[in-house]
Amino acid sequence: MQSLAQTRSASADFTERQTSPVLSAPLISTGTLTYTAPFYLRKTTASPTPEDFVLDHDKITLTSSQAGGTRVFTVNQDPRIAGLVEGIRGTLAGDLPALETFFNVSLSGNVTNWQLQLLPKTPALARFLRSITINGHQNDIDIIDTAGADGGDSRMSIRPITDAP
Amino acid sequence: MRRKVLGLWLLLLVVCGLIAARTNYRTDMGDFLPHSSSMAQQVLAGQVNGGAASHIVLLSLSGAPMPVLATLSDTLATSLRKQPGFLDVMNGGDASFAGVQNYVWQNRYLLSPGVTAAKFSAAGLHAALESDLSVLNSELGLALGQSLPSDPTGEMLLLLNQFSTTTGPAQQNGVWAAPDGSAALLLIHTAAPGFDLDTQQQALAQITTQFASSRAATPGAAAAALQMSGPGVFAVHIRDTTKADVSRLSMLALLGAAGLLAFAYRSPRVLLLGLLPIASGAFAAIAAVSLAFGFVHGITLGFGVTLIGESLDYAIYLFTQTGRGERPGETLSRIWPTLRLGALTSSAGFCAMLFSSFTGFAQLGLFSIAGLVAAAATTRFVLPHFVPQDFFAGGADTLAKPLHVLIRHKRAGRGLLVTAFIAAIILLLLHRGGMWDGNLLDLSPISASDQRLDQTLRQDLAVPDQRYFAVFTAPDEQQALQKSEALAPVLNGLVAARELGGFDLPSAILPSQATQRADQAALPDAATLHENFAQATSGLPFNPTAFAPFFKDVVAARTAPLLTAASLPPALALQYDSLLTRNGSSWVVMVPLHDVIDPAGIASVLKKSGPDFVDLNQESDRLLGNFQHQAVMLAVAGSLAILLLLWLGLRSVQRVVAVAAPLAAAVTITAAVLTLGGAKLSIFMVAGFLLIVAIGSNYCLFFERSQPGTKEYPRAVASIVLANLCTVAAYGLLSFSRIPVLHDIGLTVALGTFLSLLCGALLSTKPAP
């Protein structure tokens, strides 16, 4: 966790593979992730549909060409969104107290191959999220697995572009 | 004759007592306000008194770390939800919104403004599914994707955005919290409105009890403390303060006056007899107001009794002026013309109040007149029959000694008085502005710290300010809802233009029947829906069998019974009732407008589409201004009526001046002293001035009628002094009250009547022969 907290800013390419009971085939999307410690996270999806997701402190801005323009949320508006967003941001920032607000956190493996498992604490979160599992080495994140309660899941593979310690 | 008179008095007393016992007593401020005010004012008064806002109780839990407070908040909320007496209990946790969310979810196809035939066509559904795909793809896909099998067209999201226009309070550990994390916050709607004090008190007691047991059940919460605020909390608090003050102070006042009377009379029987006129007067006054208005306001009752305090003096004049060996009947026939003129003068003063547009003032006027007339009649016809033979108020002379000293040095005293009068006038003339108390809150008995707590809690809980409203009327509920629906695009335009933060329309909670029917007609039947959906999914990676819940819900909505006010969950029913109220034969819709940026701009936009724009602050300022204006007019009209009556009774300008001049001096000096002391003139002080004139005029009349040197003269002076000392003792004690009304009246009357005594002695006393 401490080594993750040392990362001040980072950019990475990602590929995400998503399944859902409502889908007949998995969705594959690609794009870039940008992170500036500790409160700014941006996920820009390039394909299949361009989309921009920005988390700045507690404000979420979602811009989508397909879903119709820009929508602004606050993290606290919905406990589901808060849990999901804090799970990723808290891991990137190495912010254990923030993670423990929403999850039971367990860490396994060693420095070269670690695994962080987040299990939802609150019933509200557990109703749609089963777990978030993050695999990484040193202070890099490799894979984020998110398992939904409805049987859907997503696997995001991350490859760093630049890495400023 | 004696038996007949007493029989009649007893009969009247019983009748008045019966009426008083069956009277409807109200404490609602709306009933005290003008009966001729504008519709907007009346509805606003109703809103303030019984609207959804009056059901709100705000709770703050502090004194422990946030995670502990969060657990405590959840435990308390869960236990309160099981109690009767609460419409909803919200702490930010999941269950807080369950009732509303359930209603919206169940009825999304009847409620949503997005239901059109085009949206449920193959092309419309295809567009919706494409949008769903991008939502699934997004970072929030997992959260938002859950409802897709039941709601692929996204009606719920549309409705939730419409319902929550504000971002809501801050959350910590899954509950609402103060931004600095020092307290967990809850917002409760009680079933009882804020003015239903007994039920409110029960609800508050339930909260306190449940808090204590929740605290005991939560580890680490031993030091946690509960703070409550809200209209009901204030109302109950004020009632407790009033009860405590009134019972404690009036007991002390009674003891003070009774002590003086016991010293003067040296007869417990006569002391008790002295209460007969005021007691009979109070019963008659309640009966008269009840018969004339159909109800008696709480303020009328509390305040009215202080206004007829003068009737205690009637018995004092009779008992004290009875000479040694004189029969009370003889005394009475001697002093009755003066007493009668005094009572009539006071009644004339209060007469002006009868014509006030403020129901409360009119009630007070009638209360005083009926009370004084009945008290005077009791003194005249009943009291003499009960006074013991050879009664003589032996102690009164001692009390009057200082005043005789003053009268002996009349010349020097007059010089001093004229100087004080001129100084007072100069002071009042030089005093620039700010003499009137313009802040409505200063009249409120709520302490400044309680007001601060309330403001903080409201801010932290994001309770919207209820200042601006769009108001319109309609002949029936359905037309009101249709007008409300027509207003939605106008207001949405203002929100989009960032001139308005948000608004609450009744049609968002309950669309008109016409709209609901149109929504049902827009939904396709089962076969068409399946066919359209199959076409819509072509080319998209969706699994149509996963959408069975959607097909079922749409088909059910087509034939579902239409929603009515009875379908609403309690929290929404409460909100609906305060947005849409019945006012006589028409329906009034009051739409709260939040975060108004440019009031004038919004007013002009609204004007074009129909509704009135109402600024609550402006209305209440206008109301207060009107209140003050009327109070002054009543005081002036009352004074003129008193002068006229004095002239009719005395038939001599010189004698009228001898009686009126001391009163003018006393009131002027009182006003100057109060202003000098930093007090701002309140409407209650103006009523106090009227009371000074009413009580003081009796003193002056007796001074003016009594010839120094006669054997009756010392008795008259003794009776005036005794009457004044009792008044000063009683009203002086009231000035220690924490309630502005009682404090202001007490101070003004105690000071003013004492000055009336001095001025009357100096200016009204006839020259010695």
C-alpha cells in the first residue's frame, strides 16, 4: 500500500473485457487511464465508443458520445457509485482508511506479485458488487477484476505508458 | 333585590363558565393574522403552520468518533422507523429512501415524463439499447447496469434526476454527517404537524427515549449527545418556557400584590373578594370572544388577562375608599361615577382594536371590553354585599405617605416633571431611525443559540430554503396538476439557463390522470413490444431473454389502476399535500423554487406563463410592517376615543386637560426611558402604552375628583397608591420573563403606570381650598 502511495502521477493503456447477463457476447473496450495523486482519475475510452470519465475529488463528470452529452454526479450521491469509485481511487492512492470505509481489505503475495482483495462491507454495496481483485507488481497495477452480484464481471488489463515516481 | 342580583350574577357566571369550557382554543399563528390578507399570505401562513416544513425534526448526534456515530445513527433510525408517529426517518442510509424509491420504481411507466410511443418503437428501443451499451461500458456500468433487465429505457434514472435536484448532505461511513465529521445528522418527518404540540411533545420524547436505548446498545457511544431542532421542537420549547414563566411569574406577581393588599386590608376575606371582579371579567371575556369569533386564540387568552388587570383596581378603590363606619354601598354611590367613567374610558381605548384586520387584535379588543364591563358591574352590584361590616383598610394610609410628601412639594415636583417631559421629547425627536424593531425573529421567543443550531443543521442537511414560490390556482385537483405539468418546461428552461437551482412540482409526484392515460396509451401491447425489442437488438450484443422483467412491467403498467393521492407513500403524501392545498372552492399550488439567482428575472418569466412569484421574506416583512402600522393606528385611535369620552364625562376642557396631560407626560417619558435603555419599540410596547393610558386614567380621574382637605381625600389617595403598587409589583415581575411579549408589556406597564401615579399626583390634584 505504501509503495502505491508514492506514485504521484501515472498514465496507462487499458483493455477491458466485460460480461453481463444482459449481453450475448463480451464487450471489449480500450483506452487510457490518467491518475494524479491523490484525487484525480481520468479514464478515456477510445473504442468501441468514445467516452470520458473524470473523477476530481468527489465530482464525477461522464461525457459520452452515445449516452447523450455530459452528466455530472457527486460520489456521495449514491453509495454504489461511492464504493465502486473509491475502490479504484483508494487503491491507486494507497489510501487504506478510505478503502476500509467500504471494504474488508486483504493483501496476499509478495512485492513482485501481489494481490489485493476488496470485499464490500455494506449491504448496499454487496447488492451489486461481489468483489474487486487487484493484481500488481512493485508499485504497478496489472489487472483489476471486478465481479458483479448479477453474475457479470469485468477484467481490466493495464500497461503503463510513463511512470513518474 | 340582593338575592335577585346575586342569583343573576351566579347564573351569568355559570353560563360564561360553560361557554368557556366548550370553547375551541387555538394556538395556530395563522389564526392570529389578518382575515383580509391576500391569498398568497393566507396560504403562506398555512404553509408555515401546517405545511410539510412544519413536520420536520432535525437531529444531530455528536460526541463520539464518526464510525461510532454512524452505527448509532443507523440503530436510532431503525428503532424510530418501528415507532408510530413518524412518517419517515432519514439518516442517509439505504432504508432512508426505500419508501420513495419503491414508489417511483413500481410506477415508473406512469410517472416518467419520458414515456412516448416513439421510445417504445423498434427504432426508439434500439437507440435506448445503444445508450445502455455505453453505460455498461462506462466506469459506472456495474452500478447502473443492474437495473437494465427491468428498465432498459432508463426511466428510473430520469425520474431520480427529477426528484433530487440538490446534491444532498455530505455522507460519511454511509450516513449523513456534518462536513467536518463532528456529527451524524438525521431528518425526520413527524406524523403530527408542528403546531400539534401535545403530539409533537410525545414524538420528541420518543426520539429522546430511543436515542438513550440506541446509545446504550452502541459500543463506545456512551458520551454521545443528541440535539434536536425544527418547528415542532421550537413550539414545544416555547410552550414549556411560557408555562414555566407564566406559572412562576404570575404566582410571584400574585404573591406580591396579595402581600400589599394583606398589609392594607388586614382581612383575608376582603383580599379574596378583590379577585371576584377580575375572575368574573375573565369568564365573561372568554365567553364573549368565543361567541363572536367561534374560537379563542391562545395569545388572546394569555395577553388578554394582563389587559384586564385594571379590574383588580376596581375592588381596591371600593375597599380602600370606604371610610371608618361607612357602609360599602354608600362608598360605592360616591365613587361609582368616577369608576364608571374610568371603565368606560378604558373600554373606549380598546374599542379601536375591534376594527383591526388582525383577528388577534380584534379578539383582544373584545376580550378587554367584555372583561372590563363585567368586572365593573361585578364591583358595582356584587361586591358591596360581601364586604364585612365595619371594614376599614387600615394599612393603606401608611403606603400612601410618600405620595403625600410629593403632593406637599407640588411646585418643585412640577418643575422637575416639565423638565423631564421636555428632555423626553427632545430625546425622542433626536432619535434617528431604528426606533422600531423590524426583525420578526426578535419577537420570537426562540433563543439566539437555538436559532443558530437550526441554521447550521438546515445547511448541513441541505434542507432547501423556503423563501421563493411560484403560486397559482385551479378550480380542481386535476386541472391544478395539468397546470403544474405545463409549468415544468418553463421551470426546466430556467434551470438550464442557470437562473434557478431546482423546484418541486406536485405533478412530478403525481401526474394528472390525463397524462397517466396518455402514458398507458403510448406503451405497446405484449406482442408488439416483443417484436419491437427483437428488431431493436439486431446488430447489438444483447441477450433478449434477460429482459423478461421489462416486458412484464410494461405490460402490467398498460392496465394498472391510475395513481391517485392515496397511492403516495407517507413522505411523498406529506410533500404533495403541502404543494397542493385546497383553499375554499379552489386549489392552490405552491411550487418551492430553490437557489433563485435573479428573483426579478424569474418573476417576469413566470408572469408570462401565469403563476405569481412570491417572496416569503417580503410577505412577512409586509405583514410585520402592517402589524406595526396597525398597532400605532390603534393606539392613536384609542387615545382619541379616550379623550372624547373624558370630555363627554367631564364636560370641561380644563378638567379633560387635568386628566389627560399627566397621561401624555407619563407615556412620553416611558417611551424615552425605554429608548434610552436601548430597547426597540415592539408592537407589544405599543399595546403597553394603551394599557398605561387605561390604568393611569383611573388614577388621574380620582385625583381630579378628590378635594384635598376633605375626609375622603386621604382615602382616595391611599386607594390610588395601593392600586398602583399592586400594578407595579405584578407587571414589574412580568418584565423578568424570557418571553418578549410578557417582558415588553411588563416593563412598559410597570414603568408607565408608576409615572402616571406621579404625574397624576402633580398635575391632576386640585389646589387646596
